[in-house]
Amino acid sequence: MVAGNAYELNLKYEGEPLDLDPRSYSFAIVDSIFDSFPKVILTINDVAGFYQEHLFGVEGSNLEIEFGYAKGKTSKLPLVFLSNEIDSVDGTDRISGTVKYVLTHKWYKKQNIKSRAFDDRISSIVREILKSSDFSKININDTGNKSIWYQPLMSDIDFIQKILIPKAYSNNSGRSPFYFFITSNNEANLIHYRAMLNNTVPGEFRYGAGDDQEETINTIFSIKRLHLGSQVTKSYRNIRVFSGDNNGSFNELDSISINDFPSSLSGKVPIIFDSNDFTDYMTFQEKESYGEQENNKGKRINHFKNVIGLEKFVITIPFNPTIVSGKSINLITVAANSTSSDPSLNYSGKYVVEESNHLWAGIGGTGLTKLIISRKTIKAPSSEITLTRKLGG
């Protein structure tokens, strides 16, 4: 927590304010560009067993969490209860103790099976699906993909994620993949990776600034470095693309690589591999309409959406609910061979927020925000040990 900052926390259950001291409950609110719905874990110290006895948090009931800065804008997240449990009963004669509730966005309740068709672009279809929902904001990057799209006995979210997103394409995306996700500020997003890179949180996020530096909302308390690794990336290194016909005949069209997408990134892909290796394949119909051409372009690009963030950090900062997945931040770390505070050429730079986790611990009244940030390329320094010339990109 940053000294001087005050936070606003309120709960409403079935539309009515819940008279709970913020010190008696804790929560974790998690959103991710890879998950359609945010996930919330709420724990309440039900000392007397009152809330359980009166069916608080029964599956399908509604809760609204309002959280943010007392002197700024707060977020209101409408939720639905999915489950509740108590691991250890404290009372000797009643069911009391700390209850764990699992919740997600209220739009989850509207996921019913439907069968229908659309004759439109993907972005317009998603906008039509979302228009009657209760989001604070809908962020949509326009796509091409004008075609007839069938939603065959599927929920809306399955239709979006399984049918539409894998083929979403835009000339303005810089050959970057599309994602659909709902964030903890109650915003629905159909956006591409390039748009995330351009949506930057103000200021720099510094690690190792020194003891004499004043703590700010961007101060990094802890940091952990991750890398996807060959178990995930190998099949994406060199993919051959084939066209096929109804007779089972296939012709090779070209090949695509993990180095190809997005097209607008500078730097090097931190993987060394032989571009002649054959690691996977894709197939398309031999005859393509104009709409199908865009669909196939989108299919190529979106195939790489899960390996767009090769280099990752997990950072912990003061409680900052304004940072959500799909934004980007500027990370500054000190270079390994620096005698001062020169930024690391390898690790400093812009990263996309893949996941945000806002944690409130009622006991002590403290909060933290944990972010998973990632990027695809690095700016490796030139030296005898870095193998810079062999890296992709």
C-alpha cells in the first residue's frame, strides 16, 4: 500500500448494501487475456455461522464488488456465485469459520444454448451479441471477415471463442492475434495484440530503484522471471501450410514461423532453431472466396496467440485496481554490468499485461496487485556469449 492512499470497498448482495467491515473479508480478483471471464475468490470470516445459515452466496445469487481509490474512479463488478465451501469448521456446535466463495462475471448466467446465423463481420457480430449486456464499456477492434457465420447449438461465449476468434483478421492489427476477455473493471474486450501494446499505463515500473527512492503506485516489491520453453514453443517454430480438395489431395502453399507474427515488433525472438525443421502443419480448402481468404489469414495469425508472450515477469506492486489485462507497462530493471542505474537492454521495455490479480487482505487492511507481464522479443546486447546473431526475428 502507498502511504496516503485510501481505498473504497463496498459489497452489494442481490442489490442491497452488505454491512460488512472490510477487515472481515478478503478477495482476489483475477482477469486474463486468455480467459473469457474474470474469477473472484471471496473469503468471509463467518464467526457465528450466520451467513451460511441464511444462504448467503447460494449458487446463482448475485454480488457486486465496488473497489478503487476513495478519491478517484471506482470499478463496479457484477458477479454471480458459482460455489461456496468451508474447509475447517471453527465452532463446536455450529457451522462457522472462514467461508470461501467462488464467483465470476454476471454475464456467465446468460450463456444458454442457441442456434442461429449471422451475415456480417466478426467485430459486428460480437458487438451485436454484447449490446444488451450490462458492461461498463465495450472495446472492439474492427475486423474484416464478412461472411455467413453459424452458431450451431452453442452458447455465445463458445461461439465467440471457438468459431469467431480463431479466424478474426484486420488489416490494422499488424498481423497480431485477437483476444476476447472481460476485465475486473467490467469492460468487455475484443482486441488485438497491437492495440494492447498501444494502451500503455502512464509512468515507469521500476525494480531496484534503491532504498532512497520514494514508494509510488508503480513501485515493484517483488519480481519473478519466466519463459515459455520448448515444451510449448517447439511445434510453432516452422509450420507448413497446405491446401486440400475433396479428393484428399494436398498441395503445399508456404510455411509460417513463430518469428512471423506480429509483424511490427522490433528486437529478437529468444529462440534458436533450424528454419528447415518441420514442426507442425495447417490445412485450408483449395478454393477460397474473398471472405474465406481473410478467414484463413486470421487462422494463420491466431494460431500463434498462445506463444506471443515468450518472455514473462510476475511482478507485485501496491494495490492498483486501475491496471487490468490488455494494457501495457514500461518495465525498467538495472543492467547486470551497470555500476549505476543504467537500464537493462535485455529486460527493460514495454510489456503487455497478460493477467492482473488484485488482492485485498481484510486482516490488516492491506492490498497488493500482482501482474503477469510478457513480450515476444528482446533487445539482446552484443557480446561473445549472447549468440545474438542466431536469434530469430
